[in-house]
Amino acid sequence: MSVTSQSPSNAAYRDPFFAGIILLLWVLLALFVLYPLACLFGRAFVDGGTISLQPLLDVLNNPHHRRAFGNSLILALAVGVGGTLLGFLFAFTAVRGGLSRRVIGFIDTATLLPLISPPFTISVAILFSFGARGLITYDLLGIKGFAIYGFMSTAAAEMITYFPIAYLTLRPILASIDPNIENAAFSMGASRARVFRTMTLPLSMPGIANAFLLLFACSLADFATPLILAGNDFPVLPTEAFLQITGQFDLRGGALLSILLLVPAAVVFFLQRYWLQGRSFVTVTGKAGSRSSVEILTPAMRFTLFALCGAVSIVVIYFYALLLFSSLVVAFGANHTFTFKHYHVIFTEGLPAIRDTLIIAAIGMPLGGIYGVVVGYLVARKQFWGRQSLELASMINYALPGTIVGIAYLLAFNDKPMELTGTAAIIIACYIFRYSPTGIRATIALLHQVDKSLEEASESLGAKSFTTFRRITLPLIMPAFFTGLGVVFIRSMTAISATIFLISINWTLVTVRILENMTELSLGPAAAFSVLVVVIVYVVLFLIGQMLARFRALEGGRVESILGG
Amino acid sequence: MAVTAAQPVPIRLTGIGKSFEHGVKGRIHAVRDVNVAVVPGELLTLLGPSGCGKTTTLRMIAGFEQPTEGEIHIGEKNVTGLRANERNIGFVFQNYAIFPHLSVFENVGYGLRVQQKPEDEIKRAVADVLDLVGLAGYAQQHPHQLSGGEQQRVALARAIVFRPRILLFDEPLSNLDAKLRVQMRGEILQLQKRLGITTVYVTHDQEEAMAISDRIAVMDRGSIVQIASAEDLYDRPSNEFVARFIGRTNLFDGKMRDTTNGRIVVEALGQTIVANSAPDGILPGDTVRVMIRPERIALTVQSTTGVGAKVLSRTFLGEKTEYHVSVGDQLVQATLYGQGKQSAFAAGDSVQIIFPADGVHLMKP
């Protein structure tokens, strides 16, 4: 590989150590990112040795598939708008509401829960509340045969599941708006509404756009919620692709449907990367004012905001309480006798799934963490040929909906020369390349804050590049490493959209067992599994938070950065 | 001149206080019993170390914070309790608070647009004020294209364009480099005098305060210690805090001996020192604090009236030379101007110190 550098002392190409690592990364990316995608496109468009668009046209001509495509877009749009509104409400309240630490802690807990839950959690809770025998629809309101399935419930479930992402995206943006900007406008006689309209809103616009795109992509890729709640009359692409493959064993049809999903996903990715990048206003004025704004909200407005956030938080917490309750009764809706039998089931019959999931997470976590830090370091600090392509390639699996990645892996690793289907390795590889980019981004962001002179000082003292990396750079980027670990672990415990295609008799996952339980209508064990996952993730997140606290000296190591991606 | 102020108004702070409950430290008084009358057209500076309450006081005048005690009048109007957007003030922030998403024109015109002035009037007023602050032709620029000094000028233009009744500055120059700071403070002063607008200015930089102010209010731990012109503060500080905060100074303990014929005789440094005035209520036998500025001291080789001293160190700084000398066990700083190398003293030399009576200032201990 030809590798060049601007600064001779930093020439990666002269350094066999870095040259070797870059080569290794390219091999891994080729194998686990580019090759599966090539297989996916090959299967979709190559027919008997010739390239043909006919299969795609056939898919597009199928009215059912066209509807699924349209539904996916409508759903993503609704979730993007609604979730961003909710996220903005929460972020604005947290930043400008003048709330006490305890109240913000309560709001943070309520918004944290959906982020660390397995995918069906909210859907199950909605079924328990609003289903045919739901707590609210049947028991409280006495409605018989309430039809919960469809667009409304799916959109509501996804909004509640994903709005915390918008909250985490918008909160730092709003917090970085200097309150003196608002005060300045205010002192010139502007009303509160005007200050909000002409200052707060335009200044947070890049964040709002970013939150919308993130939520749009999440909803587009969401496979679990529509599977439970959408029903037969509201097909969406990820579930259609899944049913095509598992129900009709039509790999090509599934591949083609997932490629349809690729188009909007790619649009979102490039909008985020090239349109939104550098569109933040927040760093223009020099030193930030030290005082917080006391003027932008009246006590009545503050109370209203607090009440709205409180109501949404209570709904979220109610859903989780319901889940916990249903995991502890014989049969929710029919027999509310207290029992541990569902937990007994998951720790006996369900134990292999728990064990497999934890083994896979435990192997994937350190590998993903190291991979993220190494790629982030090379991209941020080294000059070499193909640097930007390397970064782009490392982001692909992260940006793609899980359904596409899952089908691509299924196609790529089903046969020789890379027969990995049925092994844990395929699941681990999927997690590493799909969820480490958060760690990569955290590393890059952190390194941009660390002055290069620290490393140059080390070099000037005679340290070799590996020594500099190990003794100077690595300690500085430890927070990013832990962030990477956290994300890979959480996703290993909660993801399903890609790995549903990759499990086997030998290796299965808790999330897949939850889905199986739901389709068998054994909701008690499903609830118990969900509670278990939330508890495990919460404990691990707490431990990582403790580790991060030790590196508090450097910014970028906050727990929420684990979840922002 | 298109940009003119209305009739200048006074600002009156009566018994202003701000206190709040602190979880650990109990009740904290950020500002206590501040009484100031800013006369129309005056530039009054609040000067003091960080944490002395000067910015809090300014923000209470602006209406960004409300006092827990006292009243604020702007002109004849009691504005206590009114919000910042109801007080008609111009405020220049420490970090300028330029609206980063708006052009220079839109930044400056914001206040006028809020007042729903007609578009052509806004255009004219903004052009005039940009001209006034030396930013003609910058209207369409965006904040990130501006240097620190230019951002400062935009902030200034934005604060004066809608003809506020008063102008408030919160450490406006602290983000500029030293040279620009001197230049900008000259421009601010010139502009303030030209507009004749009553102004309160906050800084922790004593030189800046002295250069710009009609009067300076020195603050310490939430209270105003002394309000006076720069000359009075420098020559006749009311207490040791002011004496030490403004300029460099020598302070000794002394004992009042005699007050005959308007000549006050004090015993200090084991010698007799003469002053021209003494604080009220000081009687012979009382202890006093004796202050003399280093540049008011003279050093000679031979003198009959001087005090014997020994040179400890000499620092040549071009226009002046600084000496540290010892009188007994007391260290005294002396600054001599325009001294050539020939007449200089060296470390170890024995010298005589002369304290001229008009340079000696006595304070209550």
C-alpha cells in the first residue's frame, strides 16, 4: 500500500507497524463490509451471468411492495417529525427549564429506558395497554375487540422508542447556545416568543435537522416494532424482506426489497455527512458566557414544559412498570396471581440464549472497542493514501438498515470460501462492523480536542510512534474506547434486525427468543426476558459510567455519548 | 449626525442588594446595599476584583437579574421588577453575543426590527451606525468572517442603534489583545461622549477604568467602597483596599503626633513624616495607615530631611527605574523617571528617602 504523509516525522508509510495495521483494516473492511454488499447486489441483479434490472422492476411493479415502500417512508416521516418534536421539548426543558438536578435525573432515566431496551419492549407494553384485552382499552374503558394494529400504534411506539435519540442530539446543541445571545435579543425589546423564533429555533436548526434524519433512519430500519404492531394492512419494507426470506425462502426477493430500503437510507446518510456537517453556529462567538439565562421563560412556561415532559416520562415509566408487572403474574389480562414462573422459564429453557448472547457480547465488546479506537486514531491523526475511503467504508454497515446487512451477510457467508453461517463469528463480526463506528466517531471527536503538540512532544523526546500511541494517545482516548465498548455491548444485547438472519441452532440470541415467545403468544417469558436485558444493560452501563468518570478530565466521555449513536 | 441620543437620563440605585440561599454556605450576599447616582451623560465604571458583585449589579440595572432589595430608577421611572426588554437599554456583552446566524446588518438592525420601524428607516439607521463604528461596507458580512475587534464594533453598533436611554458594558474588552484593547477603549469613550448617553461600564482592569471613566465605583465583596474620579481614587483612597487595588503603593503603620498649622506630623518607619491632611476624627496618639505612591518618593545620596535607607534591587524599565529599598526592616518601593545610568543607584548603596508632604496620604487603619 502506498502511504504518504505531509509531515516527515509522522510518515505512516515509513512505519511498518502502521502500514501493517492499515493493510489489515482494509482486508477486514473488504471482507465484512464490501464483499457482503457485493454479494447482495450480485444476487439481486446478476442473473445467469448477465446483469439485469428486470428483477428490480418486477419488485417495483408489485403493488404490495410499492405500498410497503410508501408505508415505510410515511412511517419514517411521521416518526422523524413527532420524535424530533418530543426530543426538542425534552432538550429545551432540560437546558432552559431551570429544573433541579433531581427532576432532570428523573427525565434522564425515563429517556434512558427506551435506549437500553430490547426492540419489542414498547410494542409489548402497548399491546398490554391497548390490545384486545388491554389494561386501558378493555379493563379501564371496556372497549371490546379494540383494533390496535396499524400505522398509529406503530408510529407511536417508534416515537417513544426513538425520541430519546433526538433528545440526546438536541440537548448539547441547545446547551451550547450562549444564553447571552437570547439575553441580547431580549434586551433590545424582543418578546419571549420572538427571541425563541428568531434566536433559539434558528440556532438549533442544524441539530433539529440532524435529529430528524437520525429518527427517519431509525424508523426506516426498524424491523421489530412493525412486526408486532403494524398488522397485515400496513406492510413496511424491513418486515416484508424478512417474511420474503423466512416465509417464502426467496433470498433474491428479500435482497431486492432490502435494496429498495437502501435508497432512502443512502439519501439520509449523505445529507447528514455532506449537508449538515459544519453547519453548526455554536462556535462562532468566542468565550461562552458564564451565566445561564433566566429570562427566556416565565415560571408559567417553565411549569407547562415541565408538566408536558413529566407526562411523557410517566407514560414511558408506566410502560416499563407494566412490563415488569406482566413478567411477575401468571397471565397478564387473565390471571394476575404473583409468580416467578416466567423467570424460571427463561433461566432454564431460555438459558442457552442468555449464555450465547453474553458470550457474543463479551467477545465482541473488546474487539469492537479496539477496532473503533484504532480506526478513529488513524483517521484523525495519520496521513495516508485512502484515508477518507477507509473512514467511509467503516461507516457503511452503521448507516445501512440492519435488514440489508443481515441479508448481505447471509448471502456472503453461506457458502465457501467464507462459510460462517451457524457460527458465533458471523454474529460477532456483524456487531463489530455495525456498531463500532460510534467508537470511531467518539475517538475522532476526542482527538480533535487533544492538541497534537502532546504527541509531538513525545516524539521530540525520542519516543517511537507506537510508544507515543501507547503512552500518550491511548490514555487520552480511553473515554472513546469505553464509549465504543458500551455501544457494542448494548447493541449486542438488544439488536435484532440484522442478526435475525444470522442465528442458528448452535447460536441464538435473547432478542430472537423474545420474538419467538411473542409469536407463540407466551408474553410472560417475553416480558421477563425484556426486564432481564434492561437490568443487565443498565448494570453494565453503570459500570462503564464509573470507568468514564475516572477520565472526566476530558470532555466527550459522558454516558449519553454512548447512546447518542 | 444621524445617530444621536435622546436627552441623557440619570440612573439611581437605592439600597440595591442581591442575596440567595446556598445549599452549603447558607445565605450569600452577592451585592449588598449599593447606592449610586449616575448623573446624566456620565460614564461610571464599576471596578473590582472578580466576585465583587460588579457584573451582578450591572445585570440588575439591565433587568437580566432582579434585586432582592432596593430600587432602580432610570430617568424618573422606577424600573425595579421590569424585564430587560421593557427597560430600553443598550447592553454590550463580554463575549459580544453576536447572533451567529445573522449578518452584520441583521444583527445591528434587530432592535429596530423589534420596534417595527419601517424598512427604509432601519436601513438608514444601520448604515449610519456602521459608519460611526468604522464598519461601513460590512453590512452583508457574517459574524464568522469578522475579527475580534470587528465583532466588538458590531456589538457596540447593535447596542446604540435604537437609541437606548442608557448604555451598559460588561467587560467588553477582555477578549481583545492588549493593543486593540487600548484602541477600542478610546473609541468607546469618544462615542459615549459624542452621544452623551449615560453609561455604566464594568471592568476588573484598573488602567482601563482610569482611562475611560468620569467616575469609578470601586467594589469589594458586594459593596461599594468608594466612588470618585480616577485622580481622587489614586491620590486619596478611602481605605487600604482601594489603595492596594489601584496602582502600586507603599503602606506603613504610623502614629499621629501633632497637627499644628495644617501640617500633620506622623511617626512612621522610626522617623518623622509630614502630611498635608488627615482623615476626620484622628487625634494625636491615634494609629493611622500611611500611604505613598512609589513615584512620589525621591531618592538622593545627601539630604538633611531624608530617611536613611539601603538599596536592595534596581530594575531598569526604560522610561523609569524601579527600586526596592529597605528602611529598617520595612520594604519600600520607589519609581524614578527619566534617570540616566550615571545617576543611578546600585544594589547595596546607602541612600536617603524623601517623602514629600503632598504625596503622603493618611487613612484610618
